[in-house]
Amino acid sequence: MQHWLIKTEPGTYSWDDFVKEGSTMWDGVRNYAANNNLRAMRADDKVFVYHSITDKMIVGIAKVVGEAQQDSTTTDKRWYAIEMAADKPLHRPVSLAEVKKDPRFRKMQLVTHGRLSVQAVTPEQFADVVEMSKKAAKR
């Protein structure tokens, strides 16, 4: 199993929207590195859902439901989409500021490649963020 992080703008498609729908096709990605990450996803991979732009926090966990497929929002065969299902919210959202302060995450793509909309996350980073969400935020 691999781990990932996807970014979404909460004003456009929030974690709450995702939970209400239950599952969604993650499509419309038009960055080659992010597209390659979508193609690498496999069923049952775990995915952090990150609210970008305004909130800047990891808010929940999704899981990949199937294999990558042609993105139906374009006729260009280079672009892929993947179906994901909402799994569960984090115990509490983990902010980008918290992640940046913690030395365990200095190599996390959220810190090093902040603009990439679909990113790989190591198993250790994934577990550490989940554990961090169980503790009160440091001030």
C-alpha cells in the first residue's frame, strides 16, 4: 500500500462535500507530476485530503477505490483520473504551519513541493500526521 496527499480548495470541493458524496472521481488534474502520481495509485491506497488556499490543513483520509482511468473531463488521452472514497476525518485537522515546524516532515512533499496537487507521502509521514492529529495543537 502507498500513501498520498491530494489538495482541494474547500470553497470549491471540501472534505464535507466529499463525505456527503461518499466517493468521487478525482479528475481535472493538469500537471504532469501530479498526473503521474494519479497513475501510480492503486486500490486501497490511503490518501490525505488537504484543504488548500484558505485553510491550509490536512482534514481527512480517503482511500483509492480503483485503478487510474482516462479523465472524462478531456479528450486528451494523456490525462488520468482516479476514484476515491471518503474514509474518515482526522481526529483534528493538522495545519501546514504545524507540519512545517516539525523536523520529521522537512522532506515531506507538502513542504518541499508545496504547489503539487497530488503528492506521495511516506508511510512514516502518514503515521506521524495521523498521530499528530490525536494530540492538541502546539501553540
